[in-house]
Amino acid sequence: MTEHIIDPSILDAENARREADLRRDYETLGERLDRRGIAVDAIKEKVAAFSVAVPSWGVGTGGTRFARFPGLGEPRDIFDKIEDCAVIAQLTQATRTVSLHIPWDKADPNRLKQAASRFNLGFDAMNSNTFSDTKGQLKSYKFGSLSAADKATRDQAIEHNLECIEIGKTIGSKALTVWIGDGSNFPGQTNFTTQFSHYLDSMKAIYAALPDDWRIYTEHKMYEPAFYSTVVQDWGTNYIIATELGEKAFCLVDLGHHAPNVNIEMIVARLAQFGKLGGFHFNDSKYGDDDLDAGAIDPFRLFLVFNELVDAEGRYKDFHPAHMLDQSHNVTDPIESLMLSAADVQRAYAQALLVDRKALKAAQEANDALAATQQLRTAFRTDVEPILALARLEQGGAIDPLATYRAAGYRQKVAEIRPAVESGGGGIV
Ligand code: LRH
Ligand code: MN
Ligand code: MN
């Protein structure tokens, strides 16, 4: 039986206050969509089946390289993090899995599995970390990991990824995400070609250990922490990697890892067209890899990404990219941010499902630019909140996750058990 952290009587009371209004709103929206030839219940079903993974590292307060200001009741370890993830899942019913980062979340894999299964949570992709050093580690990653000039350093980084696969096997994960910070800070510091060859050789060794039913995702990022060149800097290099490695290798698109104004939705379309779109790290940004909450800055862009995904769903067989959040919460309660972001990702999906694809195609073929773009705008401007809220309610979640979470006083309760953490300089990514 699934355990619930938020008292069901509080959840029921909060829902009872909102249910009648919600049902009226849903009915009105249903009538309006019906006039557009859309069955609201069918959209709701798809929304209900949609899930986005929560990153374990997202439930702790993030920071910048200048400072970190922890909040109340910070999770002490991965088991507290799993409980926080369970709260997000219970209230949103949109986050059925957790994505772990090793070694940050290292613990007995059987205990991890048990802890998650109490709340009926599964594990999404494992994330390896060779972008920072761990205590006791023999070789430093200061000058790179999988692409380092030093062979022993590369071997150690390979070994770490193999360990992530092993942990993942025990806990039921089916994917490994590899992001490295390798690159250089000065022109001439490294040889681009040698470095990339090292990287490919290392990745081939990891790929060789990947179980048949697993996928490996490589994540590109334009810059940071290396500021002159980065080994896996863009989707072009990422596509080469996935192609070189083989059919279990796919590209992961982290929305924040592109230059401002880059047409990410088009990258998504290209990768999908050539069978190499593996999945996403959703977040939002204004300037760079800001890791702001998904949907917080440019919800239209998120919608355009989902517009491509829905288009691809209708085109390709076996198309099932992984959906994960990857954001850093510096000034908000991470649970609140993650709940709203999960809903915003779902919202973009629901809006994209409303696009009249037949009318869009006809407008495109008639070169009617305005009619075509109008199809997208109409879908984007539709307030789909009643669909999301009813999908949550019907699955046992909260009509209003934020209000319910606050009414339940979860943060105050855990703050009594979890010791306060002092503010400090230099935070995590
Ligand atoms: C790098 C990144 C990558 C890491 C995570 C902590 O910027 O997006 O996915 O694993 O942040
Ligand atoms: Mn990421
Ligand atoms: Mn990032």
C-alpha cells in the first residue's frame, strides 16, 4: 500500500473547498473545446498519464557560486529527499519517479529501493558526477574526467559511470545520463581533437557495460564550468556522440544549456527526426544555465517544445523521450517550485495537444503564415488549468497543490526534525 505523507484528511478538506468550482470550470472548458472539435476527456487522460521525474538534487535549496542560503527543514540525506519527492508526487500526481545523482545520493541500493517503494515511486535516469571531486578520490577532475589527458583519470571516471549503472540496476533505473564539465579555459590549453577522441573512447567503454534494456543519455552544454571550450558543447557534437555509440545512445536536451534565443524547439525536431532525442532536463532561463523554474520565464518556448513533441508522437513509432526537471531553487521552497514546475510542464503538453494539426498542416501547405501561427496561439492561449486540476483530483492529488501543501504545514513539521543548516559561500550548480 502506498504511504501518504500529507494527511489525507487535509488533502480532502482542501479539495472539497474547490471541487464544485473546478467541475463547473471543466464543463465550460469542455464545451468550448467541443466547439473546436476537441474532446476534453481525451486530453485529460493523456495529461493524467504524463509524468516528469524529480531530480533528487532539486529538493535541497540550491545556490550560486557566491552563496547558498538554505531554507528551513533542508533534507539531510537521500532518504529525506525521497520523502520530499513523495510529497510532490502525492499532491501533483505528475512526478512518479526520482532521478538520482551519484555520489551525492550514494546509499545502500536496497534501502533506496525500499524507501521509494513505500511511496510507490520509481527511479528515472541515474546521473553520474565526474564534474567535481569526492573526498578520498585518487585522481582529481580539475583538468577533466572522461576526456582528461591523463589515462588513469579517464579510467577512474569510466569506473564511476560503471558503478552508477550497477546501482541503477538494483533500484530499477533504465538509463544513465552523462554530463561532464570537461573543456578548457584558454585557447591552446587542450587539443580539441585529442580531447574528443579520449571522450569517445571513454564513452564507448561505458556503453559496452550498458544493459540491453537501458539507454544512455548525453547532455550537451554550451559553456560552464569551462569558459573557453566545452567538449560536449552543442547538439551537433551530442548527435555525433549518440551516433558513434550506437542504438542505445540518445541526446539529452537541457533547456538551460543553450545560448539565449537559440531555437530549441527546432533542435528537438531535428533530433526526433533522426531518432536521437533521448529526453529533457526542463528548467527556464533568461541568460544562461540559470536553472530557474520550468515555465517561469518563457512558457511559450516550453509550449513550442511540446508542440514538436506532440508532432513527433504522431510521426514516429517507439517515441518516448524521458522527461526530467533540472532546476535550482535559491529563493523558494524547493517543493513548492517543483510542484508548480511539474504542473507547468504538464500544462505545455496539454496546450500542445490542443493544436489543430490538420488545420496547421493545411495552413502550412497553403503558405498561410498567419493562419498557421494562429493555430499555435489559439492552443497556447487556452487556459487548461481545469484539465490539469481534475486529472490531479481524480488520481488522488490536490486541486491546488501549493495551497494544500501550505495548509498541511509540511515544511514547518520537517523543520522540527531536520536541523538548521548555516548559510555559506559557494553553492552547488
Ligand atoms: C549541468 C547539469 C547536469 C548536472 C546537473 C546538476 O549544468 O544540468 O544535468 O547533472 O546540472
Ligand atoms: Mn541538466
Ligand atoms: Mn545545467
